Amino acid sequence: MKIETVKNSIGREVPVLVPGLGEFAPFAGPYARLEGDYAWTPRLFPRKVAAPSTDKVAESLEEAIRRSGLESGMTISFHHHMRNGDSLVCRVLFLLEKMGIRNITLAPSSLGDCHDCVAEMVRKGVVSRLNTSGVRGEVGRAISGGKFEVPVMIRSHGGRARAIEEGSLHIHAAFLAAPACDRLGNFTGSSGKTACGSMGYAMVDARYADHVIAVTDNLVEYPLAPRISVPQYLVDQVAVVDSIGDPSKIATGATRVTRDPVQLRIAELAFGLIRASGMLKNGCSFQTGGGGPSLAVARYVREYMKERSIRGSYCIGGITGYMADMLREGLFTALFDVQSFDAAVTTSMADNPYHMEVDVSCYANPFNKGCLVNDLDVVVLAALDVDADFNVDVLTGHDGILRGASGGHSDTAAGAKLSVITIPSMRNGVPSIRERVQTVVTPGETVDAIVTERGIAINPRREDLRSAALDAGLPVKDIRQLKAEIEKITGIPDEVKFSGEIVGLVEYRDGTIIDTIRKVL
Amino acid sequence: MKIETVKNSIGREVPVLVPGLGEFAPFAGPYARLEGDYAWTPRLFPRKVAAPSTDKVAESLEEAIRRSGLESGMTISFHHHMRNGDSLVCRVLFLLEKMGIRNITLAPSSLGDCHDCVAEMVRKGVVSRLNTSGVRGEVGRAISGGKFEVPVMIRSHGGRARAIEEGSLHIHAAFLAAPACDRLGNFTGSSGKTACGSMGYAMVDARYADHVIAVTDNLVEYPLAPRISVPQYLVDQVAVVDSIGDPSKIATGATRVTRDPVQLRIAELAFGLIRASGMLKNGCSFQTGGGGPSLAVARYVREYMKERSIRGSYCIGGITGYMADMLREGLFTALFDVQSFDAAVTTSMADNPYHMEVDVSCYANPFNKGCLVNDLDVVVLAALDVDADFNVDVLTGHDGILRGASGGHSDTAAGAKLSVITIPSMRNGVPSIRERVQTVVTPGETVDAIVTERGIAINPRREDLRSAALDAGLPVKDIRQLKAEIEKITGIPDEVKFSGEIVGLVEYRDGTIIDTIRKVL
């Protein structure tokens, strides 16, 4: 699709009108809408009154779809708490195909490697539009190859919550995988054979979708107790299936600290920077992910806090068993868990009342009255590529193909007082610091430092942090100097060739368009 | 105010248009809107985006009011979880008077004996309209005496949740008393010196009000943990005051089983009827209140369940320490607590994860996807008066003056499979069974039985229940026969004289008008 574009505040060409998607405002700076007079209208849509019924349990998932009134052209959603163990997305899409329902907008909180079926469903016309945080595998190749007629919409986790609440993402039917569910639809992720921990994404979909179907392989006696993630009054139907997924694939990334020397070095430097910033003190708050050097950073933080008897305030984000251990050791007062990254978390969530489940609006919606990321002290984030303006790409690979997820990256970077990007200086001989990243997900204005094993680049906006890092003896380098050093080893790779065709939009957390994804030639 | 009226389905004259309040539909039967094609639109209103801020704590409550943008003519709300210990309503109204803010619509979840200040504020023009579940004391006399220019709107707890969610009750600023609150507005009722248990009403106000101020006398370190009733992302400001109320007055009604022989006899008969109904079996659910014969009924139920090793499903409603004990004994799987009736409950709520806090939409909003009352087995309810059509008045006293509360009465009666009204046959020599109650709150169609110490009247719609009761040897009487027996002792009291002027509307849970309150001459 050829679409007229304008240049946004970071120089990216973005559309203001996309046929089939509507009008958009160009990105104008990470805090422009927050600090201006922008007013928003959270929206719910007209609903048929739910007659008193104890008959929520449908005879089958197919029957539930039929009773929901779902029609061709509507929008359906899923959560991605089952991660690569999810089997519900494909199960529902195959049923829709069978039922002759077509032209669906698919709007899951994210997609992963297990969702190759979506590419097939696009070819068959069952799915025609996609809203998601991330895509991988076949689906990414289909998008980057221009197989969708309407550009795909990529949103951050906080941005998706905002879009749902303001009604720009209007979900007709939400299919919510429920590891334990009772006959009236109370459900939780913290028990059952497919327990996956927090249901933070499902909680928002359940509140705003017109029709909500809890799909479970574990119908428990009424009432589900003691943990209810989504209460019955938000659920229209319960459908029982043999399996909602493979619990062994719920864990994402490493659950043990890496032994890779490059990643350990990055972690050591990242920790050194955090310590030098002076933010690791009583009452500090912290987010780090599950993969790469993240757990290694967490290990350094843990040891440091123990040695100095520091008691932090809270950890948020994708929560790992490692974080649950830190909570148990009293290093933090609480965990706010919007999604759980490994199986160890499930036990903690079920048994430790200080391990608190939060919905994704609480976690990161920038427009509500104070999401958690906005008060965060330190976040450690990974990246696919970064550039000389500190912009971060977590979506497109070196070949230009979509294979990542926006996630909470731009949300936490904008909210945290210190945002640290950890990235190996090169991957398979390709340098990670580019002149200009292919796709901006997180604007450089919200990134404080980029840490590689060859040195730390600090955003010129943060002279205070640069001084502190130098005082601590850390290897601080100008980003162009660091880039040049790396390129001496790798050379400068050829640019990927793109057509002008826009195949995807990257929406910033506030609803403006920060970048586009172009078709790969 | 003289207003044109029409006759509704139970023969009451009700208005379809009230200047200053808008248009209304007459009551057409308890399930008319639920079973028909009525569609509703849950509404949220446009909001200024909340800029990231760690400065939610206002310098004073007055400053918080100023920053909220509250103006004359707007609507403010409060919860009544502090019951007769509440001091926040009067504190805020006196501040509004001082600040010159007038013509306010006051929309608390309920008012009690401690709120005589409201009558003064009506005289002074600070408050001009009132939406509430209940009124007592001075305020009731002011309403019944015609001191409000616009009729007062009385709603049930479920109906208020519905009205807020559909936007017919649009709250500009909610002032929510918070027994424990942190600097970003996370708050709970289950700890602190004024702990009051569940925050079920506050939870809905917080989600839908344009501006939310948590008012606390107990600012705790961030983050509040482990119990959060209302999360920070719904709260705009935190105001710290010396006291939000008197915790010794939070308990309502009796916390010990009555020794009054009349009440014990009523309880015995009510229990006999419940047992005869066959509903006291594994998986049963139950609601009873705190006062009068309620705890005595609960005691019979407790003993019976223990003897027979019956394990029930859940208890709901105003939760007493007695119910918490039954939970601890394993007689029920869970408590769903929308409001707590005595101090013993606070400990249970804090420590027992099976004692679950629910919001009032979950409890009783008839329009959502399945509130708790709609699946309830047995409810035992009190009354001020009943009539030969089984209609129940819980609002007006024998003198015609408003002195009661709609509460969850009509919600539970409509939802429960067995609704039992317990009432002494006479009070101070005045009979309790009237030809026609002054004010219908709960329509007779939803009442199964009326239990007095002189016998049980069973609704002719429940022939099955009548047979079961007779088989159990219970003193079942035709309601007119029972009425006549009582009148033989008491005589028939003179009718109270009313003018035609409408001073209040009684809204049924579905938003239709079931009755009016008239000015007392």
C-alpha cells in the first residue's frame, strides 16, 4: 500500500491517514501528549444486558463462538501469558475457518514462534488485519513480504492498554486461555496444569471486550479460590477444551544466569553503571527481563543489596523466579507482576501475598492516573539494534524482517529514571550500533545509556550520569567512537533493500506513530 | 415539585420526566429489562491525560479539592464503609462551604446517622441534590419535609453500580476514605487504625469517577502491600488528614446473637423454612445481614451444616465476624466481601486469602455478565414493613419519614433462589404487614416468604415451597390471615397523611422507577 507520509519529530516518515486503519498523529516527542492539553475518552461499547444465567459453560468452543455472535470482519483478542506454549490462537483460527468466518482483525497482546498458523490464516483470508506487540517466524516474514493488505499495527504493552481503554482498539470477542476457571467464569493463571502466573493482559481485555470467553482445560468447582485474576462479572462464557497449551513452553529465555563471557561482561558494566548512578538505595525500584545478561545484572544487584543491607521498594515487569527469590529474601517489599516469565513464579504468586498480580493498564498505560513504570527507578532492557541517536529497534532483524516485540520497552524507557540498554557490540559479525536503526520502537530521548562489552555510551542529555560513570572508572565512550571501534572489526554491512511500501505501523505508547515497517525487497 | 406520573406494573404512580433529573422508564417487572432486548452502554468520560507525577500527595484536603477542579454544580461521591464512624462527608462539605462551592449533587453509596450535617448543607445551598442508598436522622426528615428542590434519588447497591457504569450517575470527584494509603494512591481498608474491611463501593467509584482523591489518616510507605483494594492508577490525589473517622463506630448492628425471644422465634422459623426448602446442601450459597434475627439464623445454619458435614460454596454481602468464623471452620469455600459489618472481619480479610474482597459491580450490578447475587441460593433479609402483595419497604417508617436504606435488598431478593424476609409481626404496637406498603423497594414478585414470630406467609407463586414448609410442620399461613391475626391485637393504625408532592424516587436495580417518596403533611 502506497501511503502519504509526513516527517515526525525524530525524522521518520509516517502516515497521517491509512485506508482501512484511520487517522494518526505523528510522534512529537515522548512526553508531548502527557504534558500538553491532550484529553482522552476511555470508552466502553453498548452491550446487550446479560440475563441472569448459570449456563455460561458452552457445549464446545465452537458453540461458544456461535453464541458470541462473532461475525466476519470483527476483532478478536488473546493474551500471550502461555508464551510459546499457547495453542489457543491457532485452535480458534482453525475453528473460524471451519465456520466460514473471515476477514478477522487479530489483536492478541503478542504473538510468538508458536503462531505460524496465523500466516496460513492470512493466506486463506480468515485473518486480514493484525494488531500485536510482537511477531516472529512465518508471520514476520509474511508481513515484511507484504502479504497483509492493511498495514500491521505494532503497539507497546502500555500502548495497547491505552488503545483498548480509549476504544481505538475495539475488541468484539476476547478468547482468554484460563489455567483454572469455574463455571461462572472466575479464572486465574496461578493454578492448574497449564499455570502461567499473572494474567495481567487478560485482565484488561476482559474488562473492555464486548464478549469474553474463558477457555480452560481445568474447570474447577465453584467458586475458584483464593486467587481470582478475572472475576465472573466480566466473563460471558466458559469453554472447556482438552488443552490450552504446553506448560513446558511457558518459560521464556534463560532461567539460569548466563555463562557467556560477553554477556557477563555486559552485565558487569551495566551493574557498575547502575551502582554509579546512586540509585541502588533503600526504596529503589527495579525492572529487568529474563534473557541475555538480565539475570546476571539481577545477580549483581542482589549481592550488592545483601552486602549493604539495602531494602528496595518493588520490582515490576515480566517476573522471573529469580525475582521471586529476591522478594522472599526481603530485598524488595513487593513484586508487581503483569506477566510471569517462568514456572517458579507460579508458586510464589499463589503463596506469597506480596507477589501481586497487576493488570497491564496499572503496569504501563501512560494515560491513566499513574502507571507503575512512570515511577520506576531503574530498568535494564535488551535490544536488536541501537543507533547513534540512542534510538532502539526491538522489532526488525539485520535482514530487515520483522522478528521481535515492542513489549514494555518504550513504556519503561520513558517512565524510568534510569534506562539502560544492554546489547552485545556485534552478533554474527554484524555490528549492533547503526547510524540509523531500521525501526524505532524506543526513542533515544528516553534512553540513558547503551552498555556493550566494549564500553558504555551515555546519552548526552545525561551529563550527570556520564560524570558519575567516569568517577566510578567505567569505560565510557562517545557513541560514535564506540560505533567506529566495532566497525573496525566488523566492517559496515550492506544496507537491506526496502520498497517504499508500508507494511506496518509502530505506534508509540501515547498513540502517535513513531515509525513504519517497510516491505523488504 | 408537582410532576406528571404514570402507573407502573405494580400499580405505583411514578414520573417519566423529572425536571432537573431527566427521563425515566416505569418499572415493568423485575426481569423485564434483563430478559428483553435492552442494550446498555457502559460509559467513561473524557479525561485530561495524567502527566507522570510522583506528586500526588496534596498539601491539604482543601488544596486537593482546589487541584481537582471541582466547581459548583458538580457531583461528588463517598463510600460508606466507615458506616456510623465516617467523618469525611461532613469534613468535605464544610470545606466546600468555606470555598464557596455550591449546588453540589451529593452521591455517596449511602448515608447514616452520623451525617446530619448534610441537612444543614442543604439549607445553606452547598448541597442541592442527593443520590444515595439510604438516609437517616435529620436528612430523612429534611427530604420527607420537602426541603430538597429536586427529588432525592434512592438506589440499591447494585443499581448504583449500574448507574455509575452506564453513566447516568456521573461522578466528577470521588472522596474515598482510605484506612491505609501510600503516596501514589494505592489504598486498602484492611489495615490501619480505622480499618473497615472491604472497599467494595470505593472500587467502583474509583474506576469511574473523573477525579479520585484518596483521603487518609495513615500514609504508609510505598508500596502498600500486600492487600491493595484500589490501585494507584485509578487515583489522582492523596490527601492526608488527622482522622477519617471513629473506628469504634464502624460496626453495624449486633455482633452477638440476639437473646430477644421474638427474634429468636423468627430465626427458628426462618431456619426451618430454609431447611425445608432443601437448599442447605453441599455447594449452597448464603447471605444474611448483621442485625435482628440474622445472626441467629446464621447460628442455626452453622450448627446444621456441622452436624450434617455440609460444605457450602460461598457467603456474600455485608460480612460479619460470624461469617468469617464459618469460613475458618470450613463450612464455606469462600467469602465474597463487598462491605464488612464488624471489626472481626478486618483480621480475616487481611489474613485469610479465601476471604475475598469484591467490588459492588461484582456483587450486584444486574447488567454486567453475572453478578454474585444472581447465582445466590438463599438470602435472609429484614424489613420495615411488608404488604399483602409481598412488597417490602425498607425506607419509610410508620410515620412516613425516610429512615432506611435500599441497600442490597432488592438486588438479592431478585437474584436469590430463596428470599426470606424476617420481620416481627408488630413494632411498638404497630402491625408490620400492611395492605400496601408506603414505599416499595423490593417488589413482591421477588419475595418468596415472610417470616414473623406468628407464622410464615409464602408467596402464592411458590406453591412448591408452601408444600415443603407444610410437610415440615411449619406454621404456614395465608398472608391476609396472618395480617388479620396481627390486626386483632394491634388494630389498624391511621394512615399517615402525605401531600401529592414527590420528594424522592426509588429506582429499581435496572434503572426503572418502582416507587416515589411523597412529602409528609
